[in-house]
Amino acid sequence: MTAKSGKIYKYVGPEYIDKIFRSPDVVTLKCSRPKEFNDPYELFLTIDFNERPDALAFYADAIGDLPQFPTTCFSRSPLVIPMWAHYAQNLQGCVIEFLEDRLVKAFPDSRFGDVSYSDAPEEGLTDMLYRAYVIGKYRYTYFLQRGVLDAAYFTKASCWNYEQERRMIVPESAARQAGPLVLLDAPKDCISSIICGPRASDQTKQAMGTKATEISCRYFELRIGKSSPTPYFVDVNGHPFSFELGDIVPSHQYCESCKEPLAQAAEKCSWCQIDDELRRHVASRNPFRLLDRAGMLESYIAEMDAIGRTSKTSAGEPRARSGKKRRRRPPKGR
């Protein structure tokens, strides 16, 4: 689902932060061309390549080499943990929140689009291929070329759907070449927030906080809570925020102690309600503590582990109640 607020997110490793904010007036984004995309099957989801050889030969002639436009990629969410792991160096980097409408204003000839995820090409393009090949009308070849271009740039295999990717394609004139790199310099007012990862160093947090102040944008730090698998944010004053409907907004229900947002209204989350009296109570009900005081805990665990190993090696056989082998009774009547 496209972010309703028009905000998109770039995941950045700590080693690239200085390069992105090298200039005080712009933010520099790295672009890639389709032949450099990290998915080796990126361009396979156009037509079905198991068609007739003559149809494939026509496809190759009509399509030719795919135009290699500079492309930079974003996510529609700042909460994708695999993205934090892969592109923000295991939560040590940051996420930059951009206002898409300002990027469009700065680069009016650019094109944005959500990536769709599929394990098979759309049947419509294969049908259009045969229309163009068999009927031979100009418009069918035009429709085929446009459809293939869209599919090549905005379709990926379903194994990548966690990225929630949104792409920005820019003309060559908007980008600049810096050695082997293709770079895009966007105005700094395109940035609306900077989010530091929970494992970012103090140096990175300080640098990003300073940069947020310089460009007059919001600053957050990502937090991994205990009550929910969904991360949350805190601002410079420690106030909690959540990601809702494509935007980072203040949390209205949260624990007064740890600040983690709560699904239901309460003063404190269940974890923060645990006090010393409750710890003593539950400790008195822990049977392993009784075994430990009696000096029997290690032997009990070893015996249970042995039973578990026996049950795995004799799958399907009745489990004996003790470690002793059962003796067979002699047949009756003899």
C-alpha cells in the first residue's frame, strides 16, 4: 500500500552517511541502472520466455536493449527490520524520510512507482507480444515496449516483497557521474525526518541530531520494545511515536515508564509492572528452584535430555517409562 502521506524512506549504512550529507545544501543519493540491480532475475518478469522461438526473436528485435535510466530506491515504511539489517548495517545506520512531492518538484521529469511482486509475468504482455508479432500493427508494438519497460522497472520476485519498495527513475540530465557512481543531488528540504537505528554509535546519533537541526527536520531514534514485535520511535525529548498510515505520529497510549506504545490504555506495560514483591512470589512457584536447592536440577535436566534423544531415535515405537529394557515373557503353554 502506498504511503498516504507521500513520505518515502531511504535506508543508509553508517559508512555512507558522510557521503550523503557531504554538501550543506543537498542530500546525495546513489542511483543504479537496471543491469546493476541486486535481483539477478529483475528483468525476467516481462513476458513468458518459454514461448515460441519466432515470438521470442520478435520480442528481442522489438524491445532491443532495455534503456538504462538512473534509478534510486526507497521503501514505503521505516519499520522493515530486514531492511534495517541489510542496508543500515544491522541497525547501526539510519533511515532518511523524504517528502515525495518535493522530490517531484525538484525533478519534474522523474517518475515514481511502487514495485509489484510476482513469481510469474503478467499474461497481458505475452498476449500483446503475439498481437504485435502476428497482426503487425504499430500501436501493438508501442504498447508492448511500454509494458515491458514498466514491468522491468517496477516488478520483482515475491521473495522481495518485504522491502515495500518504491522507485524513482530520473533522466540522465538530472544525475551526475562520479567515477563509477551515478549520483543524484536533491535539495535538503526534501528531507522531513532522520531516524537513527538502536545500535547506532553515539557519534552517529550526535552527527545525525546535528544534521537534523541544520536542515530543520525531525529527529528520531528507533526503539525495539518488549511488548510488541513492532518497533517505535522516540524524539529528542523522549516522547514516543508510532508509524501509522504512512506517517510517524505521536503515540497516544504508551507506558509511562519505558514509553513503549501500548495496544490498550494502561499506565504501565506488563513488564514495567513487575516489582520485587512479584519477583519473590513467582520465584517461590518455580519448581526448578526447588530442584536446584535439593542439588537435583542438573541430573534432572540430563535425564530429560536423554529421554528426548531416545524418543527421536526410536520414532514410532512406544516410549518406555524407564531406562530399563523390558523382558519378553515366554509364550504360554510351552
